Amino acid sequence: MRRHPPAPPSRRGSAPGAGTCWGASGSNRWSAACAGGQAGARPGPTGTCLRFTPRRGIAASPAHRRGSATPPISRWKPGSRPRPPILRRAMARGEGGVHIGVDASSWENERGFGRFTRNLIAALAARDSGFRYSLLFDQPPTRPVPGGVDVVVAGSGRSMSEASSGAAARGGADLLTMMRSARGMDCDLFFYPAVYSYFPLPARRPSVVCYHDTIPERFPDLIFPRRLNFRLWQAKCWLAKMQATRVMTISEASATDLTRILRIPRSRIDTITEGGDAAFHPIGDTERLAAVRARHAIPEGAPLLVYLGGFNRHKNVLRLIEAMPAILDHVPGLRLAIVGRTAGARFWDNVEELQASAAADARRSGSIVFTGEIDDAELAELLNTADALVFPSLWEGFGLPALEAMSCGTPVLSSDRGSLPEVVGDGGLYFDPLSVEDLAAQAVRLLTEPGLQADLAGKALARSAQFGWDKGAALAEESFRSALGRTL
């Protein structure tokens, strides 16, 4: 197989115009007619043809592949003649190896699930190890798609990111649209990068489902606006558990939780890892670092803490804001930059409460900056000029912002719960996330104890080298092989 480069670094909070798509060359190949929902055929990535039918969607037809006489969509049904062993069949038919279908409906999510999906798929597509990929989108993607993958668009009424905003839920019609499109994909295995966007497969086909954490089960009152949302989530996770051939997760802490809380046998769980984007690295250009401070009204030379992430209540940002007066008593010039979406479509969160709390105290209000979303290049600059990232979550399944900070040589003031000790290691200090006093004490210690911040910064950078998306992709392929091996 050819080796294809990964997609360009994603942008947090901005994206190319709606209705665009990138194929194998990375060029814009989407037509206004297709984006508007009109039937037709257009050139697609890797020499395929993208066919669009409202509600039925766009299918990457294999009829254009060299030497293929396969109909545009083929379906295998239980009860028909047995399928040959999957690995042997895929390699023998000369179509470039084992074909993996991927649920890409979380692609447009700027936060954890979307970022995980985009980075992992880019790393998988760049590998030359006998797999090829078709991405199933609910709507035409507006973020870059890596070269070397096929694109299928189901044509759902609403995107997954829109359906999950606030108190909304995914509609039954959109689920049926995704199910029909997935059933029509002639793939050997179907991969869900997040159970968050899971939909049932109507056909008996090997599948791998990634459960990132058990946070909804631990803190349902903090995650869901209504009890009905939680019940629907439980039903979806149960169905995914029953249908999955293998279950994937992203840390040993999460694997333990899946067994203890969701009763998934440990023998069915495969643990992979995550990585920092290439944009996150040490930056020595003092002019760039001074400029990013100036853009966010952070005085040059002022001690700086950064929070990066979402504002769901379990993220515990309110306690970080409440700890600021105690920290300011010992570090008067301190600034706290809070990075994340504060407007537009968001999960159910408490942004307004956080902003009100920050403004309630005159001294605290002058020390806290809400930056909104910023792109990776600017975020890397901000992390490079910070003394530490603060990660106060009540629980995490991995904690990618911590790894991104560490990749810049920035230590982490971290909650001692969930996967964070597993990721941060010796690259930071830990506190009880339920204690404002403990959080403040550790922040003061890092900011005032001579030599401590520099020592932790070196350890954080060394620790970050133990992670990477290529390593995560290799482990994901092992999970795919395990799932396929059950049919051999």
C-alpha cells in the first residue's frame, strides 16, 4: 500500500467552509450540488465516485477500482452462504488489504472525541500494514480528511455535534440513515472511534467500539440535563457492549472502569494510547511568545496558569476559579487563561456560571482571561509561555490536554483521579480535585518553590515522548486483528 501523509493539524474553533471535502490529494473535491443535497456523481478520493441521494447518502463506489467488478454496494446477510475467512478474503481480492469501515460522525466535534478520531485515522491512514479505510460521515466534512481513505456521506438531517449540543439528543431518523449506509459498506470490520456516536449495525459484522471512559456512569447528574438522556445513554452503551466483537479504550484506568462499572470482561478489552499533535513542541522564539501574551492581555513576565478543555461540570473549572484568591495571596501578579468554547453549540455545561464566578470578585476578575477557542499553533505558544497547565477534572479517561502541555515542556497541576496520574507521571504535581485548598496549595508550591517548575518541565517533556499517535494506531490495528481473528 502507498504511504499517505496525515491530515494537516486541526484548528480548534475554526474550519474550512461548510460543504467541502478533501480527497487523496488533499484538494477540495466537493461540489456545490452534492453539498446542497442534489443527486449526482462526482469524482471522489482515491479514484472512487461519490454518489449522493437525499437520506440515502453518498457512497464511495468500488466500481471504479482497477480490476473490480463488484457492484457499487454489496450486502451480506446472515443465513446466506458462509463468508470465507475475512483476512484471507480481503487479501485475495486484491483491493489493498483488510477493509475497515469507520464511523466518522464525531469528526466535526472540536473537542475530545473529534480530535481523537481525526488524529487516530490520520495515523492509521499513514501506515502501510495491510489495512484500508472508508469513513462514514453523517454530513459532508468541513475539516480536512487524510489522503488514502474513501469517503461515504450518509446525508443525515443533523450532524452528531449539533444533535449532542445542550439538552438535545440524536434523532431516530438520523440513526436509521447511518445504519443503512453502514450496512451498505462492503467492509470487513466496522470501527466506532467513540461509543458516544454509536448506532446499531443491522448485519452480523465484526466491530470494534471505543469506550473512552465511564464518566457518564460516575457522574450522571453532572453530564446529563435530564434523566431520560441518561437512560438513553445506558441503553446505547449496553447495545454497543453486546454487539462489539472487541472493546477498545485509551488507558488502563479506563479499562479497569469498563470491567468494574460496565461489566465488560477484561479479556475483551484492548487498550491503545493517544499522542500530541506535531504543533505541540518547545518554542524558543521569544518574540512569538511575547506576541501571544499581548494578544490575550497577559503582562510579559507575569506568572501564568492555563486551563484547556470543555466546561462540563465534571471538568471542575469552578473550583479552579474559586481557588484563585488563595493563590493570588501568595502570587499577586498571577494570570489564569481559560481556553475553550464559550459560545455557540456546546455540550450541556456551566460556562455562564463560570464567567459569573470569575467576575464576582474584583481582584479575581482582573486575573482571569477567557480566550475562547484558539488554533493549535497559538495554543502551543500559549502553553510554552505558561508556568503550568491546570487540570482539575473529577475524572478523565485519558487527558489529552495534559499530554499537549507536556509536549511543550510545560508541567501539569493535575487532579489525582482517573487516568491523569497514568498520563502525567512525574511531569507535574497532584491535588484532590474536591479540595479548593489543596489545589491552591499545590499551585502556590509550583509557582514559588525555587527550581521546582524547571525540574517538572524537564520531566514533563521526557514523559511526553512515551506517547504518540503512531503507537496508538499500531495498537488499534492489533485490536482490529483480534476482532477479525474471531471469524477465522
